[in-house]
Amino acid sequence: MFGTKENLFFNICQQLYNEYNPLKQTKELYSYLVNTFSRYSLDTSYINIENTRKLFNDNILKYYPNEITIKSSFVNKVLLKNNSHTSIIFELNSGTSRVDLCKINGHSIAFEIKTDLDNFNRLNKQLNDYFRIFEKVFVICSTKNINNIIKLIPDECGIYSYHITKTGKYIFNKERDALFSSQINSKNQLLLFTKTELNNFFNIKNLLNKNDMINHILANYDKEYINKAFKENFKTKYKKNWEFLSNNYSNILEIDYQWFFKNNIDPKLIYKKSAI
């Protein structure tokens, strides 16, 4: 897949990725970066405390494309470009699977990432779960894997491809649009609600058991109403998280998008640890 130099940097950046954590002190990351580069006889003269985190970010993005880098780059290059009245959710439990990304605006859309590091053994199971919950489903894969993916997915599943330029820039293309799911299952959607959320949206006061609550809703509300409530619930539930990221992403390293989405802490408070 790579030449000798690319293989070397792939291995180095895999180590950097495994070591990295936003909460680590920058001086600790700096020492690890210098020691790692030195071990492979690479130039370290340009590495300093101020650029350490960015060097982790840029090298991992360029040489070790993985779920986190592809996810954050897709958010940056695609989803943030059309951000009006939208909530983006990272890592949402969906049936017995967990969808990498979902977008909820007028529609609910799931995005499953398959990197060149992944196998496709669980893809069919994952897509089956998503089609029962979301109106549209996309797979995101590398350009070289499009033909392999097409053989495994139903016609209603959309495809985004990505490739990485020599400068480390991620390019995404919509290869095939998604069709509306014909498999949406109201019970599968309702199972993702908490009991409090079921009460809030369906005004159930006297039922304490979640299964009883869901059965009551299925008997008294139609599929369209439940689907609308599903979208409104999760759009509202994660609105604050998404607004925080979309308002601060220019001050956040791409490999940290998911962490800040979940934690909503001022990036200055995290990144200022460089002097500690």
C-alpha cells in the first residue's frame, strides 16, 4: 500500500495515535514525540512545546488514517459546510450497533465509516440496525474500496469516498446518494429513548416499565409521528454538544473533535497545559 517512507511514517504515527490523549500534559507529549522521532533518526530540531500538539495532529491525519481522522475530516470538510438547523451526533447506540456519525435536520442520516484498517465482517449487521432507525444511511470508505463496498451494501445505501492527497488533505466525494429507508421500525427508534424522554414526548404518566411504555406508544401513535419525535428528541438532546463544537472547531485539533463534542470544555483550558 505504501512505499518504504510511507510505511515508516505509518508505523510511527500509529504509535503517536496510541499515545495521544487531549488531557496529557503537552510537555509529556513533547518528550514522547522527540524520543520517537529520535529513535527512527528523524529530524527533531523543529519540534517545540508550542507546536507539539499540532505535529501530533498533522502527522496522524496524514500518515495514519483511521476512524477518528476520517470522522473528524468528514465533519470538517462536509458536515460543517451545511450546518444550518442541524445537529451532528458522534457515536450513537443504534440497536446492537453504534453508528459513527449521525446528522439530524429535516431528515435523520447515519454515516458508517469503513477505513482501510477495518474488515467488513460486521457491516451487514450494522447497516441492518441503521436502516431500522434512520431515514438515510451512508457508508464512508476509501476510493480504492468502493467496488468492494458496493458488493456488500443494499441499493438504498449511499456512499461517500475519501482519498488523501500528498499534502495530507482529505478529499470526500459523494459517489451515490442514499434512498429513504423502507425498513424504519418504530420500536427500534423508541428503544433509544430514555423513560424520561418517552414521558416528555408521549405524555405517559402511569406506566413505569419501559416495555409497557413502548407498547402503549405503538398502539396509540402512528409511524410518522414516532419518527418525527425520534428526530426532534435526538436533535434537541445533542444540540448543545454540536453547537459547542461548531462554534469552537477552529480552535480545536481535528483529532480532538469527538472528545470536545462529548466534554464541552473550553479548548484553551485543555491546550494551555503546554506550560505545566
